[in-house]
Amino acid sequence: MERTRIEARDAALHLLNRLTLGFAAAAVAGVGVFAAISAATIPGSASAGTQASTQTSTTTGSDSSSSTDSSDSGDSGSSNSVQPSSSPVGSATSGSGMVATGASH
Amino acid sequence: MSDTLLWYTTRGAGAVTEILLTCVVVLGILTVLRVQGASWPAFVTTGLHRNLALMTVVFLALHIVTAVVDPFTNLGWAAAFIPFASYYRTFWLGLGVISFELVLAIVVTSLVRSWLGHRAWRAVHWLTYAAWPVGIAHGLGTGTDTWSAWMLGISAACVAAVVFAVTWRLVATSRDPLEAARLGFRAAVDRRDPR
């Protein structure tokens, strides 16, 4: 009887360890998967800047900062530098830079 | 590390953190409900709840660090620790900071529970019911992917899971296995000493 209880407890402890490791592995993989999905949906590249701006302005139209950023990103699409105060989260950069929209972060 | 890679990592880590925090909340409620089975004793639920809580802190830290060090955002470390100190989406980002600090307080007090005492620990632990919705609100208010189908699905699933668990807790009867014995003992004591 006692041995059965000990074995059952050991089995449950092994289960707990396996579940913890499983969740950890899934979480690490999840960061990569969700990062890839988010990159595919809103890549933030200059070439997709118009699409992202349009998507942002239509989906977050109630947010004044995003509206402002959308227009700013369109105007400064060729700039490499982060614009100061007028745009809360910088601006669009050329090349691989991301479009600064209100929904960026 | 490229700016966009940091940005994608922030978004991915944010989604994972939301899922993990939801799992932690649900497991905490299942612990209270004493959900257990033949091959799933109560300590498995409790242990998984604790382990996932610590894991949540790790991925939450990843989410915050990648957002702050991203040279594109110019958020600064103050914005990560002082609520409403950010110039960017002050309110929604501030909610995220509040949720982070609540989670931190809950985890730290749980780690020092033996020194803190049960009442104080429990009082802080109840803040979980504030930390989770505030974190969800942060994601909905300032997440880049909030209105993407995949993120909407994740958020909806998280909300549904917690609502279901909370509802279950509110309507469930006591699962204390010794409740009948306690009531019987008290009745026996009352019979012997009706005063």
C-alpha cells in the first residue's frame, strides 16, 4: 500500500516535470512562431508601409496618436533617422526599418 | 540585432506572456477548486501553477527588455518601471507597467510566503484578479497585432478561459474533503455542550 502511494507520487512528480518542460519548450517556440506570424501580418518594412499604415489607420482610427503616426510615416518614408517629438515612436525608415504607426508597440 | 527583429520578438513574447499568465490564473483557480484525479494529485496543479508563474515573469521580462532596448522606440527604462511615464501611448503602456509590477509583487511574495504569513500573502495574491485584466487591456490598447485575426483569437480564448474558471469557482460548492467530518464533529460538540 505504502509502496503504491510512493510510486504514485513519483509518477505525479515526473508528470509535473514533463508538463513544466513542455510548457517551457512551447513558450520558447511560441515566441518564434508568433514573431514570424506578426512579421508576416505587419512586417513594418518600407515597401509595406502603405499597407501597414492603411491597416493601422482603419483599425485604430480612434487613437489620435496612430492617426498622426500614419501620416508621419507616409511623409518620412525615406528618412533613416528617428523623428523627434512630433511622432511618438519615431518614423518610418527606409530599407528594413519598420513603419512607425501608433500600433507599432 | 536589427530593429525589426527586436520588434517582432517583443510582439511574440507579449503574446506568449498573455497565454502563460492566463494559464497561471486558471491553474490558480483550479487549485482552489481542488481539482484532482487518480493520476493528477492536487500538488501537480499547484506545482504547475507556480512553475508557469515563474515562466511568465521570464517571458514578461523578455517582452519588456526587447521593447526598451529597441533603438527605434526610444522608450527608456523609466517607461518600463514607472507607470504612465512613457510619452508613447501613455495610458495603455502605463497599464502594462502596472500589470508587470503587480505580477512581480505576487511572485515575490509567494517566494517569501513562509516569512510573510498566510494572510499577507493571500491579500497580495488576490491582486492577480487585477493584474490579469490590466495586462489584457494593455495588450488590446497598445499591441501592434491586437486586431489581427490570430491575436484576436488568442485574446478571446484567454478571456473565455478565465471567465469560465471564475464562473466555475463562483458556482462550485466546497470541495473540502474534510468538510463532512468537520460538520459532524461540530454537531457532536454542540450536542455535548449545547451552550
